[in-house]
Amino acid sequence: MRRLLWWSLVAAAMAVAAMTGSCEADLIKVGGKQGWRPDVNYTEWAMSEDFYVGDWLYFIFDKHYFTVFEVNETNYKRCSEKEFMTNITKGGRDVFNLTQERPYYFLSSGGYCWHGMRLAINVTSHMPPAAPAPSPSKAKSPAQKMPSISPIVLSVIVLLCPLLFNFFFFPV
């Protein structure tokens, strides 16, 4: 029994260590509240977003009228879906995983690209370095932001507490 408890503890510790080193991906709704539709400035929208490897783009649109294609830069500039790379259109609530650090280009066919339904983003692999801290003489006691913890890591910690308590205080 004690050996099983020990190996369970080791496995849980390894799982926590593996999870704390990983990044969390975001699900990013393209266009924000407006979704994927004509007459939206997606260039302006994208400037307020950060895109990282592992994130997912979430396209919401009317599948009877609009499409989503990943294209190369040349076809993006031409508003042409010919020779597209990926047809993302499935059902109007479609996701696309950003798997590489590179520029991505998306557009809608049927002339809608010319009405603004195109998106160009640059995906990076790491979060940018934190801005340097202000000098103490100029700083006004800013509110401290607590570091976030993954819900999975928190769950593992909560599950381990009773196990550790029993292991150390009530040995078998």
C-alpha cells in the first residue's frame, strides 16, 4: 500500500512539473463581437490582439454566404481563393490552430474579400519580454498582479493535499 502511494505521489509530481512548463493556448474569436462578416476592419482588429503558436482562431459566420480560406500572401493581396492552402469552412463555427511561427493569411471567397473579409496576422512562438520596471522614484505603488495558475495544476494540487497529509501524518 505504501509503495502504491509513493508511486502515485511521484506520478502526480511529474504531471504537475510537466503542466507548469507548458503554455496555455487561447481561443480567439475573429473580429471580436462582430465575428467574420463584410465591412469589418480586420487589420485594425488584429492590431489589438496577440497571436501565439498553439492559439486557435474561432471564425463565426453564416455558412450559406461566407467562407474562410487560408491562402498565401500573393493570393491574399489579390483577394483570390484559388490555390488556397486550407479550406477552414465547415459549418459556420469553425476553428483553426496556429501551429507555426509565421504570417497567416485568411479570406472569404465570392467577392466578400473585397468588402473587408480578409485577415493577415503574424504568429510568434513566445510571449514578448516584460517591459522594464519603472524607476522607484517615479513609481506610484502600483497594484500587484497575482501570477495566474492553470486550472489543471490547481486541480492536481488540490487532489494531492489529502494524499500528502495521509502519507506524512498517518503512515501505513
